[in-house]
Amino acid sequence: MATYDLLIVGAGVSGTALLHLAARYTDIGRIAILDKYAAPARVNSLASNNSQTLHCGDIETNYTLDKALKVQRAARMVLNYALQQPDVDHLVFKYPKMVLGVGEKECAQLRARFETFGPHYPNLRVLEKKDIARVEPTVAVRDGRLRTEEIVALGSTDEYTAVDYEALARSFVRNAQRAKGKDIEVLYNQQVRHIRVEQDRFLVETQDAGFQCRALVVAAGGHSLKLAHDLGYGLHYSCLPVAGSYYFTPQVLNGKVYTVQNDKLPFAAVHGDPDVQIPGKTRFGPTALMLPVLERYNFRTFPDWLRVFRFDHNVAAVLWDLMKVPDIRNYMAKNMLYEVPVLRKALFLEEVRKIVPDIRFRDLQFARKVGGIRPQLIDKIHRKLLLGEAKLDTGIGAIFNMTPSPGGTACLENAELDLRLVAKHLGATIDEEAFRRELLEGDHAHGSEDFTGRVLAGGDAA
Ligand SMILES: Cc1cc2nc3c(=O)[nH]c(=O)nc-3n(C[C@H](O)[C@H](O)[C@H](O)COP(=O)(O)OP(=O)(O)OC[C@H]3O[C@@H](n4cnc5c(N)ncnc54)[C@H](O)[C@@H]3O)c2cc1C
């Protein structure tokens, strides 16, 4: 049976980020990653299954300042990594971005937000109607004239704002395979069925093979919880999968346009984004639809969901609390209708018109087989729906990650946390100096631009 120091299950952007960190910055010798599909990033990290946003926290009005600064650090790590790669142009993308306020209340909220967030985001600007018109003409104009209602936006025009998380995962794998003096194995078409603990080893069984490891990190999206439950951990969590669908239009936006979050709703408001893989289109979404599967468009994952849902009176209480709020109830109903052919276009048109007032019914096209699933956890003890990533550290060398949005942005930061736990468990050493220099400070070998768009030493000064 093959034996490893560290075995990672799941080759999405989370698992592959850890593979890269372990290969590059530690003295861990034997590392393997397993995935059930034939290539990395086929599930939520697939470019078409998420919004491709590098979340920095400035335009996400559902983030508090604390959360925003945390995500800003995580985003910087992704950017620092990408800017050191020869194929940087396939990994990260510069587009203008803004969050749009419509009407007196939202505009006042954005102006107040700028006072708090502005000092932490030097590129962030208040964009008045005419500024918006310069950056995103279709947003500021209705029937050929400037919109009459009050609008204001917070945004920036010269930052990296989008990531192809699928390409990023492939890049992590490639770099890990090049690590010198390491034994790195990347094993596809291996679906983990069962995990056992035997003395100080984990025994991981797939459909046709068995593996042993001293440390185990599972980054398998909603399936992480299923595998944790198999091992007897995280039984107080239930998983509520929230699917996101999108609509395509012809290219009506130059960049990313977010809208102000209704603070009663647990999921991000609809936004418009370029699609990094489909030039000439704008993608609007995501919607938020509860679905009883762990993988979108894969109904064979229904039994897996049933096993992790673990319905009981605590889960019922959380769902009841959500349904009690009229805004959430309406939102859920609306999101179900967004899936009904014909009707969905008419309903979703209203959402898009908040961003682009002149968009027409015939411009909208439901994006088939686009959009993944956010595995949101329900904490049964505290009777709460958890937003953001969740990590189960067993304390015996196995970690299980569940990663809804902004899990793409958080891939390296999350992997750093895992790396530290794994290194401690294995008694391994981390090259802290290289880690800090390359990922936290961004030692860009080619003098590329940094997070705020400045050119670093070594590059051609502008
Ligand atoms: C609609 C939507 C929009 C989003 N938008 C953004 C965004 O704009 N920005 C952002 O930062 N984040 C976003 N996210 C979140 C982001 O996409 C995810 O957090 C991220 O892709 C999770 O990566 P992962 O590697 O943890 O999981 P995944 O990419 O889902 O990878 C899990 C891997 O585990 C494998 N696997 C599962 N079970 C097994 C098993 N039993 N054996 C072996 N392998 C297994 C799967 O094949 C898969 O490759 C969005 C998510 C959704 C759904």
C-alpha cells in the first residue's frame, strides 16, 4: 500500500494550493493528492462554476471591515503567487470593479462605507454618476440619458479583480510537480470511499486502491463533511447546498459591477461580471437555490447529501428561523422561480435592470451547466447557518475543509492554516522566510505590478 507523509483529498483550488505550499515551503518528503475526476478543478473551482472574483473586501457590502481585511490578505497571497508565474495572463485579470448604490438609502450607505473602508483601500474611489458613466456607460444611462434616480458607486479601475481558479489549480499542481527533492504524486480518477484510523496512520480507500498517510487534509467541498462524518467527526454539522445559476448577455459591462447587499439575506446580491474564458459576454448572477445534491448537475450525489444533511430538530429550527424572515422567504421563492424556463428570464431581467437599465428580454440567456454549489454548513449546537469557509481539525492529523465563497480567494490562506497544522503534526519545518517573501510580500521576479497596481523594483518604472 502506497504510504505518504501528507495525503490531500480533492484537487480543486483548495487542495492544490496546499499541495503547492507543502511542496515548495516545507521539508515534507512524500506528498500525494487524489481526485475522483481526471483533471484538477472540475467541480466548484471550474472557471464556469464560480464568479471568478478575487474578493478584496472593498466592494462586498456583506463583509464587515474585519472580514474585508482578512479577505484582502488572502487575495494578496493569490495575486502575489500569480504575478510570479510565467503564465500570469491566464491566471489573473484586470477589470474595473464597483459596487453600485441605487436610491437614497443605498447611496448613503455606500458613502458611509467609504469613510470606514477608504483608508484601507487606497485605490477605492467614490464614483458619482458621471464617473460611473465613464467607466460603465450602460450602468449610468437609461434611454440614452443619465439615469434620473440617485446612483453612486465605490470602485477602482486599475486592479486585478478576476481569477481563473481552474487555471490557478492547474498551475499549483504543475509547480508542485517541479519541486526538487520531493516525491509528489498526483492521482486522478480516485474516488475516496472510506477513511479509517489505524494507530498513528490514516487508511484511505478509493474504488480500486488503498493509501496510508501520517497527515490527511480533505478539501472535497461538501464531500469533506461526508468523509468527516464517516470518521466520526463534525457530526454536529449539517450541509445546506446552495446552487448558483447565471445568465449571459452580450458584453454590456467593461468590468465587475456588484450591487448593495440586503443585510437580511445570507447570500451575496446579484452582480455582473466579464467571463474570463468567454470574451464578448457579460455574466449576471449567481442566484441562490437550495438543492439536495453535493455537486451541481450530478444527481448521483443526492445520497451523499442525504447522509450529510442529518435532518433533526436543530436543522429544522435553523431552516425555520430563515423562513420566518419575509425577505429571506421571498428571496428563496424568487430563486426557485429563476429556474423555471421562460418565467426565469422575465424575473431575472428585473435584477439585471438594476445594474443595466436598458437591458432587453432578448439579451438574456440562461447559462446552461454554469454555476456550482456553495456547501453552507449548519451548526446544530448553536443553531446557526455558517457563512464562509469551515474547517474541522480533528487534532489527530486529519483536517476537513468545506469551502463556499470566497473559498477561491481564500485558497492560499486556507492552505496556510492547514500547512501549519500539518507541519506541527509531522514535526516538519516551514521555510518561513521564503513563504513571507514570496506570498505575503510578493517578491515578483519579473518586476510585475503589485496588488495596488504599482510597479515593483526591477520592473520598468511607469
Ligand atoms: C456560484 C458560486 C460562485 C462563486 N464565486 C466565487 C468568487 O467569485 N470568488 C471566490 O473566491 N470564490 C467563489 N466561489 C467559491 C469557490 O468557487 C469555492 O470556494 C472554491 O472553488 C472551492 O474550492 P475547493 O477546492 O475547496 O472545492 P472544489 O473546487 O469543489 O474541489 C473539490 C474537489 O474534491 C474532489 N472530490 C470530492 N469528493 C471526492 C472524493 N470522495 N474523492 C476524491 N475526490 C473528491 C472533487 O472532484 C473536486 O475536484 C463561488 C462558488 C459558487 C458555487
